[in-house]
Amino acid sequence: MVEIQNYSEHFFYPNKEDRTSLEEVVLFPGGEKKKGIPNSSVWVYSNEAEYNPRIMGTDVGCGIAGFIIPEIDYKESADIVADYLKGKNILGRGNHFIDICSGINGINSELDSHMILLIHSDGKYLNNTFPKTYKEAEHKVEDAKTFRTELGNTLMKLLGVSGKCFGDWTHNSVESDKDKIIYRKGVIKVIPDEVHILPSHLGYTVLAYTFSPQHLPPKQSMPHGSGRKKPLSSFKANEEKVRELRKVVYVPEIISDASLKSEHPDCYHDPSEIFKKLGKNMVNLGDFEILSYVGKV
């Protein structure tokens, strides 16, 4: 019998093909299903289990990296980034993005007097293999982290600034933990006292938070974002709403309205359910604003 911890609003029980050596599943808020597997979930197997490629598919290693940068013209910089990325297929499908953001309001550190560059990518641009073993999956996680770091350094050089990475939060990962194998699908691993972020959608601030070692969340995990209401292909905003979105966040002209239809706030949950069910022990460090957005070009 598989133990289910359910913090979501949906019922779920894993298929027979996924239950071999499966001990526990944790469901977090805002996790739409993708090919029968809910996003925003943690799967705990015994260490005797073979690698289950159904949980992650080719998305192993996907995550967000954050870089502290000096203040820049976010509109001009977004245009430069979009022009550089055009035709390179670096960001791929989905809500992969590069955001230029304000500094963190409310945190007493170097983060509040700078701006932040966020990079959301799975690194498929360099490695689009389908892992079949734990070792291959772990390699993809490391490759994706390296890719985000290198892309961040490339973009900072392109913009004529220097900066540093203050966090890389992989949200599709596989981890060996003592006698368990832990899959985090759309979920980040929380490290006590370190900075983590919770994005929601364009037009909504990004929360910076942490947890103390004494009050960690279930399976030391948290959703990587508020989550889509429905799969990307089945729920999109209309053109009028997309035009309104461009008034809220700067989006370079070369990014089409069609690509923004799935990135409109209407397509996403707000984070209230996450705060309600998991926020009791979150330590709020402040928040920051998305100023410009670069998606698929």
C-alpha cells in the first residue's frame, strides 16, 4: 500500500506500473497532470527500485537559477537578450523564460540594492537525452545546472555587467537518500536557512523565503511555483488579454502574442493554497517584481 500525503485539491493514486517498490507520494498544491503524472509531487521509492522514466520524461534537470546583477535598463536589456536568443531554441517549450527583476524588497542584504536575473531552463539545448538509469538522470541534473550558470554568465557579459549566482533551484530531480530514492517533480529541495524563491506568474511578485532546520516542509520539499491551472496546450488566454499583459511586464516585440497566450496570469494558480497549506513555517525574506520577460523566440 502506497502512503499518500495530499496537500493538493485533487485525488490521486499511482498506476500499477508506477507502484513497484513505491512507498510514498506527496502531492503539493497546483499540480496539473502530465501524461498521468501530477506535477508538484514527490515520489519515494526503496533503493531496490529500478529507475522510473515515466515520472520525469525528458524534463530531468529543469530548474531556475538566480543571479545578482547591478541595476540596468530592463527594457533595453530584455531586447538585447531576446535578439541574442532568437532562433537558438535555447529556452524550448513550456514556460521557460529569462526575467529581469527588481532587487528583493525587505531582505537586509546585498540582494536589495541590485537587480535579479532569473533563468528557467532544462538544458535540453545541450542534452535532450531520455535518461534510463539513476546515473544518467543525475548527470542530466548536473548538466542543466552547468548550462544555466554558463548561460547566466554569457548574458551578463552580453549586457556588460558582472554578477553572481545566488541560487539554483532544480525542480525536476532524482536523489539517493540513504535507503530511499526520491523523485521531485515540479518541486525543489529546501535547504535550511538558504534563500529559495516561489514564482507565480507574470504580474505577480516573486517570494523569497527560507525554512529553519527545525521546521522543514514535507520531504524537505516545496512547489517550484504556483502551478498551471491546466496543461499548457489546453488553456490559453485570448489576444486582448495578451495585449494587456504587455502593459504590465515589458516583453520585447519579437516575442509573439501567440507565445504569450499560455503565459497569461489566467493560466496559473495564485499561491494562496501553498501559503494556506505549507506556509505556517515559511520565513518570509521579502519579494521582488518581474520587470521584463523573454520567452521562446
